Amino acid sequence: MAATISAPAHRKTIPQLSGGKWIELSNERRGEVYNPSTGQVIGAVPFATVAQTGKVVEAAAAALPAWAETPVVERARLMFRFRALLEQNFEELAALVTREHGKTLAEARAEVNRGIEVVEFACGIPSLITGEVLPNIAGDVDAEAVRHPVGVCVGITPYNFPFMVPLWMFPIALTCGNTFILKPSEKVPLSAVRLGELLSEAGLPDGVFNIVHGDRECVDALLDHPQVAAISFVGSTGIAKYIYERGTANGKRVQSAGGAKNHIVIMPDAEMDQTVKALAASAFGCAGQRCMASSVAVAVGKAGDPIVENLVDYAGQMRVGPTDGNENVDMGPVIRAEHRDRVASYLDIAKGEGATVALDGRRDFKSEGFLLGPSVVDKVKPEMRVWKEEIFGPVLAVVRAADLDEAIAVGNQCDFGNGAAIFTRSGYAARQFKRHFNAGMIGINVGVPAPMAWFPFTGWNRSFFGDLHIQGTESIQFYTRQKVTLTRWPKSEDSHLDPVWRQDRK
């Protein structure tokens, strides 16, 4: 069993985990870790070279045979112990997410809860991984199909959910009998390290779970390494496509979740207060840095002016500020100063293209943190960049549509297809929307239709590259491969005796 190390909250150099050993690399190539609420550097991440990445893969490969032969019920019991440790350290984990990412504490707690749900799902894998048997499929022939681990699996995860997204992947991969390498975003490595410590405390054998830090050089080494069997990725669409193409070209199975431009349609009969609160929570929750955030509101008919006016009033009163140690805020910072400036630039771009900035989130927050308030851009057209491009920040574009058919047509022009929602009291409108909107996850009066652990995260179009999605039973299929055996036993001279056994008796 790997030894645990002290919590990483104040560590200056972030270690990697390889074969049960925590290693602090001395590489000159490294990235800085910030506390987005203060703008201060709180750590440094040395970037692994190709050779150093290869050693981590070799450690995972060396641990694979013994772990794959460990009974699945024992693997599940380890997950039960891991879950208990997550619960015991719940507040510490939430505070860590807030510290390195900038989420409000309420958002960080919700993230930790959603991650724990996937661990709970993984605890049930002994019931979900059972095979199939069909006796006498042909004359005296029995058929069985069973699932085996795929091998060394890799998770490449984004900065926006440093705790939850890794837990979308490795609990299922490990319980299915694979070994795992986590390559977290170099912007938010602290949660990943703490997860590794808790897995060790739960009793996970050395080398079964590993962590490597790096940039493109490290990622390419993982995509190219012949001992890596499967890659899971969450991030922007351009990189998702690259991961999928390079990984599959090297013969690996890949699930690669990309970006989004999620639409929320507001019908004239929608309940205004509920809709405004849900729209604001969806667009501005986590400072808009999530792939299920609504970034386009399509106001139908008479809903247009009231939804903009009420949303501007509501969002304008949201408390924006540092979140580390402060629960009295509604929205925290974005991840970096340069990201804040890029997101804010879309307000000028939109204005230059003819849209109206109804709420401008740029103001002096009297803070060194990377803060930007909620912004609402009205009268947006589908040809504008603020409609077409993933902004990944607290900017909501409002499009006007005459009726439901036009609203659906507007949304279906979008290249992405992660999620979409409609707010209405009409069953007919809801039915039309869920049947005809071109997205994989649909909300009916639900602003963030992200599925829980028992259902797959079903992005469509350029929001996903691959066949089997993350979460749910599809994830079990992704992390296992099937073996089918056909069996026929010839009848012996003494039908009640096995031929080998009879030979031993002579």
C-alpha cells in the first residue's frame, strides 16, 4: 500500500504519483497554480517529459495483472472505503476546490457531492458487470459472454471541475479491473493529488492509480504509448477532436467530450420568477465555466422584453467577489486573468456586430482576484461570434424568436450539441422541443440538464467524439471488453465420469 503524504494545500511543488511513490520533479518546464480569488501563486507544477510520462505508464502496466485478477467484490469494497473517506473529508475537499478553482463554497460542495455519486455507482459494479449465458445455443454447445478489463486507462481532465470530472472516470475504470493514470489540468492539480492520497488510505495497491502532470508533451506521450489502452477526455472541442483522432490512430479506444453552446428556450407561458432564477443559475453558476452552462437564451414572442428586463435586474444584484473563506458571494472569479480578459472582450465584439449589451459585468471589484460580473447581451443574431463561439464565462446571449419552430431552428444551427432546455407550461411545446432539438441532454423546466451518475453524459455533434459516453452503463462498456466462449463437452464412455478423472484412477 502506498504511504499517504500531508495534504497539498500549501505545497509549493506539486508531486506526481507513480507506482505508489510521490515524486517531486525538478524540471524547469512548469506551470504556476493560482488562487483565483486572490491572484496569488500557491504552487508550481513541473511538466513531465516523454520519458517521465513513460515511467508512469510502465508503473500502471506493472500493477495491472494483479489488480485485474483481484475479485470484483474486493475492488468494490475498496470503493466503499474510498467513499467513506470522501465523506469524512467532505468540507476539506470542498474548500480545496474553492481555493484552486474559485467556485463558491456552495458550488464546490455540490461538485464534491456529484463526484461521490459516481463512486456510489462504482460500488455497484459487481451487479452491473455480470456476464450472459445461453445454454444449448447449438447442439451440446453453451455460449457465455463475460467482461474483462481493457488495461491501462488514462483520464485527461479540465480545470473547471477539478474534483468531479476525475471521479467520472477512475472509480469505474478501477472497479472494472483496470489501472489508471490521471493527467489533471495543470491549473488545478491540488484536488487530484488529494484524491490520490485518499485512495492510498483506502488501501489501493501501488501502481493501480497514478498521477502525472504536464502539458501537450505529456498528453502526446500518453496518446502514443503502446501500453495505454483507453483514453477519457473532457475539455474544449478543438482539443477533444485532437485527442480522439490521435488516440484512435494509435489503436486506443477514446471517449472525448468537447465544448458546448447550450440554448435555453423561454416560451411566453413560462413562469417568470422561476425561469429567471434558473437561467441566471445556469448561465452564471461556476462563473459560466462549465460545459452545461446556458450561454444562449432564446426568448419566444412576448417573452423577450420581460425576460431580459428581469434577468438584468436579478443578475445585476448578484454578489460577485473572492470565494476563498467567504460564503457571502453568489459568483466567484474565473480561472485566470487572461481568461477574464478574453471573456470580457466578447462584450465589445458583440456590440461591434450590432448586439445590445444590456448588462456589462466589467467593473472595479477592488480585488486582485480574477473577477468578472454577469453580463447579458441582447438582440443577438446567429451570425454573430457571441452566438457561434464557446465563451466559457459569465456572458449570456439573448436571441429573439417569433415562435417555437423558429427557436428550435435557431438552436439546431449550432455546431455543438451538449445540452438544451425549455421553460414552458405547455406539454406540447415540451414534447416538440425534446423530440426535435439537436442536443444529447434535454431539460424541461430544468436549467442545467446534466445527468446524475446512473445515466450517461450524452453530448452530440461537436460536443463529443467517440461511441461510448462517460458515466452510466456506457462507461462500464467503455472500460471493459467482452470475451465470448463457446463450449462443447464430448460424451465419455462412462457418461457420469470425466475422461481425465477416469485416467487418474487407473
